Amino acid sequence: MINSVEKLNEYSAACTKCLEDKLAGADDKRHIVLCGGTGCLSNNSAEIRKRFEEVLEEKGVSDRATVNQVGCFGFCSQGPFVKIYPEDTLYRLVKLEDVEEIVESDIIGGQVVERLLYEDPVTGEKVSKQDDINFYKKQRRVALHGCGVINPENIDEAMGMGAFQGLKRALSMTQQQVIDEVLASGLRGRGGAGFPSGRKWQFALNSQSDVKYVVCNGDEGDPGAFMDRSILEGNPLAVIEGMMIAGYAIGAQNGYFYVRAEYPIAVKRLRIAIDQARKMGLLGKNILGTGFSFDCHLRLGAGAFVCGEETALLNSIEGKRGMPRPRPPFPAVKGLWGQPTIINNVETLACVPTILREGADYFSSVGTEKSKGTKVFALGGKVNNVGLVEVPMGTTLRELIFDIGGGIPNGKKFKAIQTGGPSGGCLTEEFLDEPIDFDNLVAKGSMMGSGGAIVMDEDNCMVDVAKFYMSFICDESCGKCSPCRIGTKRMLEILTRITEGKGTMQDLDDLEELSRTVKANSLCALGQTAANPVNSTLAHFRDEYIAHIVDKKCPAHVCKNLMEYHIDPDKCIGCGMCHRGCPVDCIQKTDYIAPGHKMTSLAIDSTKCIKCGSCITVCRFGAIEKR
Amino acid sequence: MGGLNAAAVAKIEEICGRYKDENTPLMMILSDIQNEYGYIPLEVQEIVSKQTGISVAEIYGVVTFYSFFSLTPKGKFVIGCCLGTACYVKGAQQVIDKFSEELGIKPGETTDDGMFTLDALRCIGACGIAPAVSINGKVYPKMTASQVREVIAQQYLIAEKEGITA
């Protein structure tokens, strides 16, 4: 039991030494760590870990190396990762059959396996250390502190990285001092709206009640955002500690995690971390002998996007349909079970221990004037380096997409980046040099959101993207207020009509009017922001809408009704692969033989074609094109 | 509730009992039942109602609100096509359309033989390997429409190997 500050200091010092020795190799051992994030686990990372243990055993060197699983490395498109300490060698895209070679060559022979190192796509150079890879160079880890370094299922490793040091300092301060520290750090909510966290805490502290709650919003619903999941999977204790500090600051005794049921690994690790902290006396009554008591509880979502809205989330915890409540009263006054409650996002809480441990200045020294610290982005879509990226606020979109993200694959042209998910907007090339911060993104017609950043290239149809987001919102609208319930449905119908080539110019005016109505009259942020993707695509890509309506053409060749597949007879060698894969048998031989070819080329009967795209995926000669 | 055997009733009562010290535990109870049986039919909701004192109407309201809860049983193989944004911009719609066509069911439906359920998922966080398809928890990375038939065939092989019948 760690029931005093002295005991915590003693225990932490031992854990820190143990972890440092391990990373520096002072224990004369090699340490193999594998990424245990969702992306790598679905690429066999758990089996690879087992294989390492087997091979070390087989070769009789299991006393010379340890095998451990850590949280997400962030560079998901290059996973699974294997890292070897103390040399800090990073292997990527590791397969089961590579394990034996790594053990023989590196662990036993001390020779780096060159072919498994990351190769810089520009210079072609092999890079052996994580920090030398461009993807990581501009990153700075605050919220992701410990992720990819520690074993999230082992509290000792988290303690080795400073866990509970922030809490320790907070408990030596008054509640008001803690809130002042958070205010001074400039921390703003990472869930999307960017409300100053310290002010939210102040409201809750000022609310008079014996019972108060802290709720952690882990209902990360933005499709394409997975930073909260990675934090919970990589260092759950940091979020627990952040919640405890918040609890102390406002005078709460209990905290609730609300996590998506779609995140089983995060849930499991959070559960383990809570149990371990309880067993050590770090959660419960009279923590560190200071008289502060706090416990954490876990509640799961059940697949409703709207529960990311704070009042809907509270209803869900209360066992009701996840529908938002009118505000005021705000949760800080009347929240969970009618008591004062603060609701903070996972990433926000993960920043709190660092602020208390290192001081407000440490956090606020990074960032822009009004957006301090760092922000984690889930970079995805048409970008080479897909993954999780934490950058200082103020980093430009160009740095994010091209320096860190490595640009657009296959030499395609950048078209837009969607930030803020279904509530945000798209930003085009002209905004690439804009610094990323809360206010600037809003000023440019998008928003920070929770940090999803989806890159789109010339092959993406922006009308189709707007339709995609609208169908998502329409699906997820809870139905409580009619502007959102009916307005999103009508907008989806119009967008569907346009993508089918049945739109009229009047539709564009109707879309704009509907979006104004839905924005002004919806009860919660889901409805109020529902039209943002439509508005921003209309603002930047009006010509694409017009092409669909007037020319009946989809310039990106995405909308099925407005495009055709065509076989270039001079490129087609007549192999018949497309014919065999065609589900409606609409590809037939012609009597034309191209110069240099032996067989007659094929042609698509566009009256029969259902535009499934099977042919284009199987053609190895690039003979099939979209028109 | 003629359709439920005594063991099932006892199990559901046991699940309700797990959370009797928790404030408003309905969601936790329903999640456990969903995980245990794969669906939450009306007979089961009636037992939960008796155990918790919450009206069946309210429970039904909650069950139908959340997409994770189902009133009907799911197939032996639940094919979840991720339609998160990262997967969508890389062609996930074609993949789910192809599954739909091959299995003859729409997303959310189960085949008549009870073998397959097709679900559209919202971001499973496997954005690095988009488009991703998850079948009974196993993730198939970088799916294309042309791989769909083969993946379905693989499920039949798994069914044969593990003795799963429709």
C-alpha cells in the first residue's frame, strides 16, 4: 500500500530507476517491445509477441532478452512495430516469419536487420531510430506521454514515467490553486469545442454540493479519429490521474469513465489500471494520507454517436436513451444524477498530470497565443503516413500533411483535408500554410473537433463526401428535436439526388436555407454543426456541385450514375481477367487487335454495367479507366 | 415468456444482480445480456423489468436507441464493414456493396440461413489498414471488392473446421 507521500516517492524512485535501466540497457539485457495498439494487434502483433518468446526459448537466449507489449506507436500504416532497447532500433512491417531472423541476427549476433528498417521515401535511406524518422521529428508528446514506451498493463512502468507526481503536487495545493494552475496553462477542451478547462472546473467548484462528479468522455465517435482510444490503450493511468486531479480541484469523490463499447482493448486496460491503482491504495479512501478520497468507475457506450454530446452522455450513464438535455442548467451546476459535474475529454485529462507535474509554464510555452500545448491528430485517408500525430498548436496544415504525413500517395494531387469530422469542414490548398489552432480553424470555416484529419485527393468527390457525412449525422441524430431530425434527412435527400444526377440549381439554394435553419434551431451541437460539411464543400467546391447538376458529370468519377467504365482498346491485351470477375457479364471481346498485341481487346457494354468496379481492381495493365 | 428456459431466466437474473449496488445500471445490464446472448428480445426485457423495476416500455426505448443492442439474433459470422471516413475515402462503400450483393442482404440484416450478418461499422480505428472489415473480431486489412467472394468462402471453411452450422 502506498499511503503516504514518502512511500510514493520511494516507490516512484525505484520504478523510475528500473525503467531507465531497462531503456538504457543497464541491466545487461535486451528489451524487445511490440506495439499493442488496435491497428498493430489486427496485424498479428500479439502472435508475433508469442513467437518472440518461443524463439528466444528455442535458441536458449530467453535470459538475454525480455519481450513486452506497449501502447500505440502512432505510425499505424507501418505497423506492426518491434523496437529493441537499449539501441532503440525500430523494425516496421514485421511479420511472423521475420521473428527468427531478428532474434538470430540482432539479439544474438548484434547485427541490425537492415531490410526491416524504415526507409525514407525521398532519400531511400534506412533509418534505424524512431526519432530520426520524419514522421516523428516534428512531434512533441504531452497527451501521448508514455504511449509506446510503457506497458499499459503494468502500473510500475507508468510510475517510472512520473505517474501520480502531478496528483502529489496537486494535493499539496488548495483546490483554487490547482484550478489557477490549469487556467494559467491555457488548457482548452480537446473534445472539440475548445472551452477553457480551468473555467469549467471553476464553475463546478463554485457550485455548492456535498456530492460532485467528474466524467471522462471517451465516447470518441468521429469516424476516423482514434486518439482517445490510443491514449486509453497506451497510458490509461495518465487519464485516471487527470481525473483524480480534476476531482480534487472541484471537490468530487467519484469519477466515471464513459467509453465506447467498440474499444474493447481500451476498456480492458482501463479496468486493469483502475484495479492496480485501487490495490496500491492510490484510488479509494484517504489517498496518500491527505484525506482526499476518490474512486473511478467505468461505463460503456452502446454505439450512439450523440452520446459524445455531454448531456446525452449523462443520460446514457443514467440508463436512459442518449438524448441531449437543454442547457442551462449546465452540467457544472446540475449534471450527473442532478449533481454538479464536469465532463472532460480523454485527451484533456491526459494533459492534466503533465501540467501539474511540470508546471503550467511547461505546457503554455508551446502553442499559439490562444491555443496552448499540443494536439493529437488522427491523420488518415489519402496520405502516405497514416497514424497518430501529436504536434504543437500552431503547426501548419502543410507540415502536418506533407512533412509528417509524407504527402499524397501515388503522386496524386491534394484536394482537401477534413478536420472536425462530421461537425467540421474541409480546408483546401489555399489554407495549407495556416497554423492549426482552435480559433483559426473556425475562422477558416472548419473546426478542430476531436482531432480527426482526413486527407482527400483528386479522386474524392466532394459532393459524395458531403453526402457521406450527412448520412452519418442523419443516422445518428437522436430524433429529439425536429430541426435536426427532419432537416438532416431533407439535406441528405437533396445530396443523394445531386449525386444521382437528378439535382437542380434550386437544390443548392434549398441546401443553404436548410443548413441555416438546422444550425440556428437544433438543440445540441450535433445538429448545430450538422451542415458544416455541406457549407464548406459548397463554399470551396461549388463548381463540383454544378458539374453534377448541369453537366451530369462527376469530375472525380465517384458517383456511379454520373460515370462510366471504359476499356482503352490499345492498352487492353485481351487477357480476360476483367471478364471473369464481372458479376453481370457485361465485358465481351471485340474484333480489334491493338498493334503489338496478340489477342482481341475487350469492351464494356455500358447499358448492362452496374459499375461495381470489379474490373478496374483486377486489370493489371491499366487499360480500364473511369470517364 | 414461454420461449425462455429456466437456465436462461436464472442467467438473466444473475446479470441483473451483478449491478444491484450501482446507480442506474440499465446500460450495464443490457450490455452484458447482449454479449451473452447476442440479442435482447422482449421476453428478456420483461425479466429485466421485473428485476430492476424499470418499465418494459423504457427498457424497450433504450434497447432500440443504441445500435449495439439488437432485438433479433445475429448470424454466426458478423461481417462488420468499417465505414469510418478513412475507410470510406479509400473505397469502403464498394466493399460493403459487394458483400451486400454476394450475400443478398442489406447492411443490418442477417441471411435467412442465419450464417451471416452484415453490419456497417463506424470507425473501428484501424485507419492505417483502410478499408478494414472485421469478421467475428478478426480484422481483414486493405479490403477490395474483388476479395469479397474469397473472404466469404474463407468463412465457410472456418465454419466447416469449427463445426459451425447454420
